[in-house]
Amino acid sequence: MKTYTLRHDDTYWECKIEIDLKKAEKPIREMVDFWGGSEERLQDNDGSYLHTFLKQIANEIHRIVHSTNYNTYGVIQIFASPNKEGWTLMDGSSGIKIIDVDDPYFTDDQFNIIENS
């Protein structure tokens, strides 16, 4: 088992994923190949299915958290939904487990005011 922290550099948002590399190899390949543009994303990640997948899953988790305000448990349940096409379960049963997701919390000082004329 390996744990990966995935961080969004601009906002410092992060999540943690635990992966059993042997058990998750096939699901990772399937999830990467499922989405259009996989060849380009693989090239961008030096052919690494793991790195391509980690970036894809971080983006998807980030999108879910910011659109639903769900915590880690809620995000895992979204991936368990039967209509979550293109993704496997993220509860550890497929060798991949979401173990922590930052809350989408922002403070007042993180916003800039831009006055338009």
C-alpha cells in the first residue's frame, strides 16, 4: 500500500489516496483509458498510468467537494453511486481508497475585490 497526497498548488487544497498497486493496476488502466484524451494525458505524465490516474481523480474529487460540500465519507459514497460512470469504487475494495479530503473552506482574506467600471 502506498499513500499519495494530491495538492492543488493555487489553493493548497489536498486529498489523500491509498493505493494497493497490485490490486489497483487494472482498474487504474480502465479508468484512464475510459476518458477521451487519455493518450495525451499519458504523454503528459511520461506514460505513467498511475500519475495520470492520480491527477484525474484529484480533479474529480476537487470538483465533487466544491459542488457538493461533502466530506471524505460523502465523496466515497458518490463513487459508490451506480451512475458514476467511468470510475471504480474508492472504498478500498478495488485497491483504491480515498482516505482524506480537505473541506472546501475559504476565509474572507482569500478573496480579492476587483472593481469594474
